[in-house]
Amino acid sequence: MNSEVGERLQKLLAGAGHGSRRTVEEWIRAGRVTVNGKVAELGVRASARDEVRVDGRLLPLVSAGQLHELLLYHKPVGEVTTRHDPEDRPTVFERLPPPKQGRWIVVGRLDVHTSGLLLFTTDGELAHRLMHPSSEVQREYLVRVRGLPDEAVLQRLLSGVDLEDGPARFDRIERESASGSHGWFRVTLHEGRNREVRRLWAAVGYEVSRLMRIRFGSIELPRGSQPGSWQNLDAATIARLTAVTVS
């Protein structure tokens, strides 16, 4: 192992499809990763010539390259965005097909009560770039709120409100329809903070009763897709999505 050559271990393993950078960093911090028989530390560099193991299991380090996959999943309400749930609720991973190589990495999260578009990839580097705040990838949602907010409320949401983790705002709000005491809107924002859409509406006094993500970057939820369904995305779609991320 040479700290002056190769690339950072978390980047190397992510690029080979073994997990996101964050996941690999957690493995390293826990002392689960060895490089050439020595317990790895954060910041260490390695290359495909090194022997890297996680919990004693040898990991192939050849980049997945063109074998990387990107999958679109229509998440139903009631599923959690995690591999294992202590409450034994269904997870988004249970319906997915096995990847050709590596393992599926979820790009961002949706809470258990939110449905819609989720992306999965075997490319840890792509997942890292898409989730990095500096990428500012747009997310679009279809949202139903209890009540009929007026233009002044919408303007507040566009101008910005203070949340517990800092100011936030929608980039765009479009009225869709109104039914009884509920209003439907399309909203767009470029952050992925936890429950941000719900918290923005709550900050101006409105409760979200339904929420569906319909777009992530250049990828839209196909019309007519059913909750629980998935589809593999082609190389051209992956290229368009990658083009909006940071290096």
C-alpha cells in the first residue's frame, strides 16, 4: 500500500461498484477494511493492484465501466429507503432485480409516506456526485396540501422561509388543481434535505397530504408507471444525468 499513488480508497471502491463513498467511509472508520493485510485508515490510497478486503472478503477492484447500471424505481407509499428496517417494514430493495455486478446504491431517499421516482445505480461515484449538494440537481414533486393557499403564501415559499437547518425555498411552484379543501401543486427545488418539501409547506401553515416525486434531474417518472415497477435506463440517459453532476 502506497499513500502517494493510486486513488483514495473510498473512491476506488465506489468506482468498482461496492458501495457509495459514504458507505465505504463508514466501513473504514469501523476498521472493517484492510489493504494488503493492514487495517485501512481514512485518506489511504490504493489501486487495482492492491488486495482490498472487507470483513475478510476479497473485493474485485476492476472498474465496472460500461457494466454500471442505472435503474428507475416507482416507490410506493409504505416502503422505506433502507436495506434493513428494525420495524420490519418493506424496503425499496426487495422488488429490485439483482444487478449484473456490484450492488444497488440508492440515490437519495424518500420518506415512508412519499411515493414516486427513485434512482438506483451500481456506480458509487455517480451516486456520490448526484447526492453532492454542489450538484444542485433539480427534484420535482406533485404535492397535495390541506387547504387552498393564496398567492402571498406561494410567494413566501419562493422567497424563502427559515427551517431548523437553515433557509430554504422552492425554485418554482405551479398550481395544478383544487378539489374541495385540498390544493394540488407542482414544486421544484434543487436540494435533497430530509423531508424538505413537507417542512417548507408546514412552515407556512399547510400540511402535505400526498407527495410524489416525478422528476430527478433530466429523468422523469414515466406516465402510467405503476407503484413497485422498475426499469433499466439506457446509456444515453445515464450520460445525460452524469452531465449535470460535479466532477
